[in-house]
Amino acid sequence: MEQETNLYVGIARLELHIPEARSLKAKRSPTRSLIERIRNRHQVLVTEIQHQDLYQRAAFAICAVSTDPVDVESRLQRVERTIDENWAGNVLRWDLEIIQC
């Protein structure tokens, strides 16, 4: 019988304030650019989870999966650094949780 491998899922909740956005279209451009950069650099899943109807706020879930909890945590820490380096608006929230499955 094969030994079962532990699986770790890291989930970060990100909330952004976009003070210059005056419409949903104006919100979409900077958030889309940031999200694409995160996806391309860090091999994580990113999805908008809240505030789709508000034009100055955005909330995203960012998920990473690995058999190594250190890999999950370090990958999401690199995502946080990418946000800090590339986001001109305000980061309202960054929460990180790692779950063993």
C-alpha cells in the first residue's frame, strides 16, 4: 500500500483600495495588471472574491498548493512582496492561512 503524501494549501486574502478609480472600468486595469503579474511569477491561483460592484475596493483569494508547507508559505510571502513592490494603492488586508489536507 502506498504511503499517503500530505498536501498543504496556503490561502491569502488580499483587499485593495484603489483611490484613483472612478468607475469599474478604471478599477479593472490596475487590478488586472497586478493579478496577471502575480499569476505569472508565482504559479498561484488568484480569484476575485468580493467587492465586484465597488470601484474603489477589490478583494482576492490567492492560493498555493504543495506537499511542503515551507514552499507554500515562502511562495505566498513572495506574492506579498510583489504586491508591496507593484501596487501604488493601499493594501487594506493581507491574511495568510496554511491548511494541511
